[in-house]
Amino acid sequence: MKHKIAISIGDLNGIGLQIALQSHEKIKKICKPIYCINNEMLKQGAKLLNLKIPNDFEIHKTNGEFEIKPGQVSKKSGKYSYDSFIDAINLTKKRKTNAVVTLPINKESWNKANIDFKGHTEVLRSYFGQNAIMMLGCKKMFVALYTEHIALKKVPKKINEEDLTTFLCSFYKNVNQDNIQVLGLNPHASDNGVLGNEEVEIFKAIKNANKILKKDIFKGPVVPDTAFSKTNRKSCKYFVCMYHDQGLAPLKALYFDQSINVSLNLPIIRTSVDHGTAFDIAYKDENINQKSYLNAIKEAINLINSKK
């Protein structure tokens, strides 16, 4: 029997619906997708895209109706994408579906809709009361983010031995990998304190985590500017990064089209595309890249099977 996957439709002013419609024939061969959208919005979007709605395009009705305005930041589209996500979570929590896969939202649209979260991961943390870990990547490389959507100037204050130790132990329990590199914060990993002292906290956390796990799992602090070199990536596939762009800049430079987002440390499985709403090409480009979405579906299925 194929696994059921709840698809959060994303911001309807962006490329999410087009990806869902154009990928459906491929997706249905490996799972049973349940799209969180209502008939009215589905028909409106399909008409704008000049695409036919497949006969077996099964939906779970997400309430709400508004005029789709391609490429525009919108309070109504932001609210609808949030409601679609909550519906997908509820379906999976109630075990009516086996996992959640999310299409892209727009953070500014969420803000206009007075949604007090900066993204999917924050919603999941609040919903389940657990510290979800954001990991992004593909088969060739994964990066886990110790801090995410916060101002860069706030990152150093977040780096402390206790919290980072907890993060590292939780990350290991979710990925079960024996070679994980932890990046330093400062250039040259501070050159032994010359360029900063955050690496002292990182070193202590690594030592603590390895002691708790009784294995030499974590290495570092690793010099950030060489961590993602071709040579180093041959020996290591998993990296813990201290802030958002430290991990995502190299990941997207190397594997932009195929990388995905995975939420770890939660009671449900959630994966996502690792790209935005692409407002500039929404409802204009017939050839939207679907690799990230397909990989997110496949990874969700892999995670479901691994938990059996």
C-alpha cells in the first residue's frame, strides 16, 4: 500500500500549485498525495496556469477563498498557506496521512496576515512543544542549523555550552551518523581565541556530546571557509552550522536544484522544498524545476520506511 502524504500547498501567489499539478503524475506512482486546498482555489489556480486538474487529484478542503494575484505579497495568500500547513499537520498527527511535505510560503505574506511565526519550523516547534531541528541538503551533503531566522548580531549570544550540547545530542539521535563536523563561528575558527571566544563554548559542547554518546561523533570546531571544500566533502557529509547563511550559502551554491528541508526531532515526519515562492516567475514559466519537490517526497517516504 502506498503511503499517504499531506501536501501543504504553499503560497498560491507563487509557484507551489504549478509544481503540485505538474508533478502529480510522477508523485502518485510512489505515494498517495492528499493536497490541502479547496476546489475553488484549485480551479482558479489551474485556470490561470492553463493546466488540467487530474481526475485523481485528491484534496483535503482547506477553507478560504480569495483572488490569486500572481507574484504578489498578500495577507490573504499568506493566511491560506498557513491554514493549509496546519491542516496538513493535523492530518498527519491524527495518522490520516503518514507525513507532511510543504511547498513554499512567503514570510512577508505571513507577517501581513499577523502570523506570529517566521516559517514552518517555528510553527512545528510551537505546535508540538518540541525543539525541532532544521536540516537541509541532499544525498551528497546535509547542513543542520543551530540558529536559524535571527539577526546575525544575535547569533554569538546564542552559542553556549549547555544549549549546543543538547542540540548536538538530539541531532545525532535523529540522523545516527558517525562523522559530523561542527563549524566554528569566527574566521579561522578564531585562531585559538585571537578572533573571538565563541569557539571555546563550541569545543566544550563537542566534548560533552561525545562523552554523553560514548563515541567520537562530532569533530571541530572546523574552520568555516574550508569546511565545504571538495576534499573535505569527500570525507564528511553532515555539518552543524552556527547560523543560517553559514550553511545555506554553500549548500545552495552546490546543490540548489536538488536540496530539501527536513524537520528533525518531532513526532511527525515533515520534509519540504528548499526554495522560495519565486514570485518573479509565478504563473509565467511553463518549465518550473521540480527536483526539490520530488526529492522531498522521496525523503519523506524513506523516513516513513525507516521508522517501521
